[in-house]
Amino acid sequence: MAPGAHAADLLTHARMYAIADRLLVTGLKALAAAEFRLACLHFWKEPEFGLAAEYVFLSTPDEDKSLRSLVCKTIAEHSELVKDEKVDYLLKEHKGFAYDLLQEKVVKMGGV
């Protein structure tokens, strides 16, 4: 994690990923995904995580699982995140999110 990193970087990296995807800049997309992963590891308990999770699921195509899987893995590791307002909204309103999270939780528990 870079010195001076902040929880707000979660949303910054998610936005950079979405921009790189739209502009077809694969190197930037990969870098943004790597930075988002690190930010998830360090800032999962911050309120910004829920905001970034919502942004990821509303701004990336359903078939693009890169950031989506990072969000789901983070929540599967830290189940208390389902109490977050933004995560709760996604669970209720975004069927793809609920499905992806369930799949990740099953894998984490040693299932399929």
C-alpha cells in the first residue's frame, strides 16, 4: 500500500478501472484492479468500502468479474459488512451482487 493511502482511494481505483474499461486501456485497468484489491485489504471496515462496492456493481458490466469478485471476497471474509447501508442496498436491489456474494461465501466455506 502506498504511503499516504486513504479509504477514499477505494472509489478512486474503482472509477479508474471503469474509465480504463471504457477506453480499452488494459494496462491501466489491471493496475486499477491491483490497487483496488490492496485498498480492499486495508480499508474494508471504512464507510467508503460500501460506496465503492455500490459503484463497482453499478458501473461495471455483469460479465466483468474483476472488481466484483474482489468486493464479494472482501464481504465473504468480513460478514459484518452486510450491515453497511450501501451493501444492504446492493443485496436487495442488485440480483447479480447477491448471487455473486452467495457463490463466494460457498467457496469460502469449502463448498463447490
